[in-house]
Amino acid sequence: MSVMDETPAPETPAPRDAAPPAPLHQRLFGAWQPPEWPRRVLAWLRARPGPRLGLPLAGLLFLAVGLWWGLREVPPPPDAIGSRLEPPAATDYTATPPRVSPLRLRFDAAVAPLEAVGEAGSTGRPVEGLQLRPAIAGRWEYEDDRTLRFSPAEDWPVGQTVTVELDPGRALAPGRVLAQQRWRFETPGFTVGLLGAEFHQDPEDPRLKRAVWELGFSHPVDGAGLRSALQVEMTDGAGRRLAAPALDLRLDEAGLRAWVQTAPLSVPENGGQVRLQVASGLKSRLPGPGRSLAVQGRVVLPDLYSVAVSELEALVVDDERGEPRQILHLAFNERLLDREVAGRLKAWLLPEGFVPGPNRPARADDAGQRRVPYPWQPGEVDAAVLAAATPLALEALPGEREWNETHSFRFQAPPGRRLWVELPRGLKSFGGFVLGEPQRRLLVVPEYPKLLRFVGEGSLLSLRGERRVSLVARNHAWARLEMLNLDCWRYSPARF
């Protein structure tokens, strides 16, 4: 029987913690070691910082001061002559030929050589020593001994920045020193303006309804470019986009005005709008940049029930013989048929005294109810009041045409009384639009205007006959007549 050795095996020592992995950039590119020279330079500067840093900094400072001194703006001497530049105004294209404004350079003292200034009413010789950048053809001359004028050979370029440079030795009298020798200005830029936008209805054919715009330009516009820059959009009253109508463009001869109109429109029942846009980039026929911003114009389309009363009033006007007449005047925003308005308009002369009603009981202690005539208010006019009112006869006055925006009616009523006027809905205009809401108005019959004048013209008192002075008076409690006897200069006042 064998015996096994049970001596225990020696224990294996525990492993130490593993080192952390290197960063990715070190594994890809290796570890970076800084170069040796920065450390050596820093050590060299720290050894003697004063001379080794001070001298380079002093050199840089000296170089900066010299550079500033060479580039600085030299101030003018105390006796230098001031000046100002007057840019040209916009060209007047309404004149024939167009009137181009000159450029003027004005000085605070006389600077012109004697030989450069012409006699009164004449033109001096051309002046040299002035230059425009960019170059513009034209002529420099002295307008007087303090003013230089540049007249361009053609129109100014549009929207350009121009620099004027002057050489005093060639353009000025000897010894003249200027405070400034260079100027800059802007020529007028190209502008587009919306002068009008309206809904137009043909006065003869009610089917022809258009949106019309008028455009104005500061310079003659490029017609072909304008046509391509026009954009139109049409929507109904709910904002739904409709088919865009065709456009027609007309330009005036000078190219300063344009009229844009749509083809005949089919107006939606709920109305809408037509919006015109002139896209950015539109240019003039002259050289220069175009307009950077778009221009928009909107025309509102009326809806079917857009007829409204703009005026309804009682007036006193004089007829062709100078006699005052009571007139009921109506005005609409559309043309209506005279006989249709006359047939449907109704008016009542309200009672002179108070009339009680369901919501208007009579009160013996109410002083207002005892007023005569009673001052009726719109909320008090009901069926009971109209039953006690007197229908008012209205005599229609003929208008200039069959369809008119204004309508007048003659009536007779005591001044100060109240009128109640009604116009039912449903009146149709020339263009097919309808009065959508009934109209009810309370009016006051106006007083007749005061009048005091002599009857007849010329000599007031004849030398023969009755020797009577006739007067016409209205709404006057009394009058005073002053007479002067020319023979004996006697003054005789009279009151009646």
C-alpha cells in the first residue's frame, strides 16, 4: 500500500492591477514630446529680461509711431479755405429735353484764377485739375470766383458713388490752400412708387370690372424689364387663391408713369383682393443698379352686398331763382337708378308732441315729454309713433344721368320738426351690387338761413315816384337802416 505525498503546493501570488490603456491619439500617432527650443528661449529671457525684452518692444513701438505719423490725416493750416459740395438734384424728365442738374463745388473764399472766370453772362474757359471717379464726361468751369460747376455731357448715372479729386496747383489761383481736396457724393438712385390703386367699373358696361394701378418712376424705366417684373395674385374674401388675371401695361412716352390693369374680373360674391407686386431688381433705361426692394399694391374687391349710404341729410338750398328749398339729400358709394330709389324711399313727419308707447309711458311730471316739438330719439320711433306720424311727400329732382351716386328730393316741413326716413334693402347698383342692410335715419328739419338784403340793384332811392326802399328779411326779429342825405350830410338812423 502506497502512501501519497500530501505536502501542499506553494500559493501563486495575486496579479497586480493592469495599467490603464493609452489614449486613442497616442495609440494612433504616438506620444508628443515638446521641442527643446521654447524651454531654452524662456531660460535665456529670464536670465536678463530687461535688455532682452525692452529693446525689441521699444523697436516695435518706434515702428508703430512712425507708421501712424506717415498715415495720419494732416490737419489743414489755420488759413485753409473751407468748401462744400452740392450734389446734383434729380433730373427733370418732364422738360424737353430733360433738364440735367449740375454738380457744384463752393468755396468760402475766392479761389478762381482771373483768366478762368468769364464775363457776366458768358462762360469761362474749361478748368483742369479736377477728376471724377468713376470717370464721367463733362465740363468743369467757374460759375463765379467761389464756385466750380460741373455739367455732365449726358445724364448722371443712376445710384453711383462718385469721388471728386482736386489738384490745387492746376485748378485754383496760386497760393490758395484748401482744407479739403477730396469729396464724395451719391447720384440719385432709381425709385419706384405706387401712385394709385383702385377698383374700376366701366361707366357704360357693368360687366367690365378691373383692378387698376398707377406706378411712378424717378428715372425712365426699362419697359421690358417692368413687364417681366410684374406679378399678380387674386384671392376671395375667405383668402382662397383664385386664378390670376392677365395684365395689361401702358407706359407714357417719357417712361416715368405706368398704368397696369387686369383683364375683366369675375368678382366673387364674398369680395376679395387683387395684389400686384413689382419684383426687386427693376432697372432704369439708364446705366446703374436697380431697385433692391419690391413694391406692392392691393385693390380690394367689393362683395355682393357692398352698397352703402354715405350721406343722408336734410338741407336748405337756394334754387335757380334764389328761393330757399328744403331738400332731402342721399349719396351712395355706387350708382343707383333714380326711379328705383324714388320708388322705395319713404319719409314721415313725426308727431309734434309726445306719443306714449309700450316701453314709453306718459309721465305728468316729465318736463321733457311736454316739449314742443318733442325731440324724438332713434330708439323711441316704433310702430305707435309711425302710426301717429304724417307721411311726407317727396318730389324727386332729376339727376344728370339715369344712374347716379347722389339723389335729391324736395319736401316741405316745419323747421325744427323730426323726420324719419327709411330705405329697404335690395336696391341694386349699376354694377350689380346690392344694398344689404335697410337704412333708417332720424333727421331734424333745418331752419331757413337768415336773410337781409335790398330788393333790386343800382340806385336805392329814386328821385321821382314813391321814394321807397324795399328790403327782404328772413329770420330776423328787427333790422336797422342807416341813411345819409348827401346834400346836407345829415345822418338819419331808422329802426323797424
